[in-house]
Amino acid sequence: MHRLRKDTRGHHGPRPEPTQLSIGGSMSNSTNTRPRKRVIIAGAGMGGLTLALALLKKGFDVDIYEQSPELREVGAGLWISANGARVMAALGLKEKLEAINLPPQDRLIRYWKTGEGKSVYNRGDAPSKADHTLIQVLRAELQRVLYEAVIAVKPDAVHFGVRSMGADTIDGRARLLLDDGSHIEGDVVVGCDGAHSRVRQSLFGPAPARYTGALAWRGLAPMDKLKPQHREPLASTWVGPTAHVTTYPVQRNGEQFVSFSAQVDSDTWHTESWSEKGDLADALKDFEGWHQDIIDLFVGSENLFRWGLFVRDPLDRWSEGQVTLVGDACHSMTPYLGMGVNLTMEDAYVLARCLEQGTDDIPQALKRYDRARVERANRTKAESLNMFGIFHSPELRDSETAWPYINKNWSTQAVRERYDWLLQYDATTVEI
């Protein structure tokens, strides 16, 4: 992972328009002198980097302002499903993605006590019309791939150590407001600044977080420290009466790990930060009685992190004037469908398309973006939360009731109804 220092160039206030380029990126001629639109992005996470790359490839001038002093290693895995993979392919990153992928041969639902599993992988199974293939990567590796692709187009696009406090539209210009009282001006400002988004708050006011009654654990366990069964190329979700655990293999430079995310019912409130360290003793208490393979993951993890799972009321629009939002800033959701990063990639690509088609009327382009995205994102957010009651059920306590429950809720038909509408979506062609 690149260790990149804080941006020390003058970045406060508007900059002169850049050299004029055509959409294709070549120097424009004297009869085509329209300046490129400048887009200011708050946040260099998955949404900010995906959006920046999509816009740069469409000929926009883009600058990202990130509050962290550098891109940091974050020990977490994520999976990219077909809807997200289409965006990455459209951005020319298919081969880069394959290079960091560690694909599963099967996807299982497993019983928490015994580890017995039921296959739920519908890859290519007729009559499903959706591609259920999973791409499994380390978050830090995906961020690196996106960052390198962005700076290959514009080397100085990402500015570190700049904290944004909100955004507004004044006299037909969008402004990203900074914590020192200054601002950065452009044609559009996009808040890609996460669940605690300052940009969202400046547009729509506070969005109180409600605790879901569950906390999450995550970790990354090196495979060479685990038993042989952990090396099987499987994506597994272990389900129980009050908790569930998702596990899958990931890799970095040839070194393989098992990434796991565990959610457990808890009356105890915890912070929302997903980088808060957790204690092994607490994790083992939360998963007392679980199969030894799950215990091994907690014990073998390089670091354990614990945070509370919170939800916010859905927004009915994401845009105001020439400012809008992407990803967790506008639809943070529980991880129960594994769709967070995929919906963020969809947002980014659809927004880039809307801006490309609507450069003469930015506010109208952002309204089209809202119409194209808000309903789908809010439905996904709701369906993801509904999965909490399916993953955790009293019927999973004993095998006599657990297996009829598993066979019903993860039948081929149930899985298709749950996922096909999500996976079939194509952000590169959907009507905007």
C-alpha cells in the first residue's frame, strides 16, 4: 500500500481552469474551447476513487480531498458481486481485479454447532438469469488498484490531510468547505465521506444513528497458522440462534488469509467505528459453544476489531444544488447482503454518466442521478436489514429445527429471489 504524505500545495479557494481538453482527453482545438468541468470529491474510499476514475475517463477534471494523511492498510476483506464487477470492467480494471482475487469454488450456509454445510452457489444454474460469481479481495488491495488507476490518469488527483466540514452551492459554483474556514470550488462537489458524512449533514441536517441491537467483529487470519480445512476455497456463512459469521479466503502478494465478519446480538452499545480494537476474551465469550473452526479464526486473527451496527433513516434525495452524495454517505447499510461496496460502485458509475450527459445543467443532472439511484439503494438497505432476522433465529438452536429452517430459507428459489434483482443490475447501461 502506498504511504502518501499530506498535500502541502495551496489548495484553499478556487483554482484557475485547467488546460482545456476534449472528452477523449486530447488537446481541444480552437473551435472547441469549452473548459472541462471540475468535480471536487470528499473522501478517497471506494466510492471516491471509483467516481474519480469514471469521471477522469470521461474527460472531467477531478480532485479528491481525503482527511487521512495517507492510504492505510485496513485488514478487511470484501466481495464484489456481478453488479460491482460490471463497473470495474467498464473502468478497465477486470485484469487488475482478477490478479488480487481469490475466488471461491463454492458458497455454503453452515450450521453453527457442527459446521455442516449446504451449497447455495448458483453460478450458471438454469433458469437463474443472474451471475452469482463472487470476487473476493482485501479492501486495501482494491483501494490500491483504484488509487493507482486514478493517478495513472492524473498524478496529483488525490490530496491527503484535508478535512472537509460540508458543502454548498453559491452563485452557480459548488464549494467544499474545510475545517480551517476556507473552501475549494468546482462545478460539482460529491460527498464520498462515509456514514458520518459532513457533506450529507450540511445538506440535510443531522442523521441520528439507531443501534440495531447487534455488534460486529472482524478479523484476518493467516492461512498458514490455521488447520487444513480452513484452506478450502469456500465462502461460508455460519448461522446460529443469536449470531452469524461470514468467512472467505483473500490474498495479498501470494500470502493467503481467511477474512471473517461476525455479527452477534448484544444489548451493550458500542461505538460505530469499524476500526475499534476488540479483545479476544470478549469475542470468545460472544461465540461460546460455536464450532472450533470459528474459534480458531478468532484466536488466529492478526487483529480483532469490534463495532456496533447502526442504521439511519433513508434519504428521499441525495442532491442539493450542485452537491450530491455517493455510497455510505447517503445509504450506509448493514452488511447482511454484502452489497455495500457494490452499491457504492453503482452510484459512482451512474453519477459519472449523468454528469457526462448533463454538463450544461448540473442541478438537473443530479436530479436524474437521484431518480436513477435512490429507490434501489433504499430498497437494498431495507432488504439487508431484514436479513438480520433470517440469519439469527431461535429455530437454529437445535439441528432438529435448524435444517428444515436452513433448507427453506436458503433454497435455490429463496436465494434467487433474494439476490437476482441485485445482481442483474448494470450501472453501465441502466436508463438515467
